[in-house]
Amino acid sequence: MDAGVAFAAVACAHLGFQATVTLLVYPGFTGVGPAEWARFHEAHSRRIVPLVAVLYLGLLVTVPLALRDDPDPLTWLGAAGVGLALATTAVAAAPTHGRIGALPPGSPDLPARLRQLQVVDAVRCLGALVGAVGALLAVA
């Protein structure tokens, strides 16, 4: 398979995943009661990690190959979008999840942390969108 096509396929899968998290999963966090929160968050984290690992590994493999084979501006645009999403995960989303997971049951800080996570996640979703659009346009 062509590296650019592989990048576009993985970038689109990543966008679908990220949009689902942004539009459905994280808004649902606000409906979880304080007594259930710790168990709910731990279960969410355990279930989502394998999918994140597969998608991010796919991006880490296909982006450099696509840039090697077709280093045009659209491929770079896609790579920049993916880079934004991955970097935002590493420096903001993952640490915020860690802080949320460490909160004591019924913490008054939970709503603010969840809002912070949703803002960070919107940046990740924007990065995933730019990544998918750039990758698709590069192979169009």
C-alpha cells in the first residue's frame, strides 16, 4: 500500500475516534455521579488505552513514511495536525486524566478538571481534523 494512502486511512480512523471521544464520550463524563466517578474513570481509561495505542502507533509509522515518499505541503499539513493531536495528548490530556484519576471521591475540583479536559480535547480534535484533511488532500 502507498504510504500516503496508509497515512490518510489511519488519519481518518484517528479523526473518527477523536470526534467520538470529543462529541460523545467526554460530554458523558459530566453525568457520572461522585460515588461512581473513580470506578467509571478507571474503567474508561482501561478500555480506551488499547485503541489509542493502535491508532497512535499507526500514525507514528505512517506519517514519516508519507513524508518520505511525498513531502509536499499537504502531507506536511496532515503531519502537523497529527503532531498537534499527539503533542496535546502527551502534554495536556494524559496529565489531566492523571489528575482527575487522583481526585478524592466527591472532590469539588472535578467539574473544573472535566471542563479543562474538554478544552484540551477540542484542540486534539482540531489536530485530528487537520491531519485527516491534509492527508486526504495529499493523495487526492
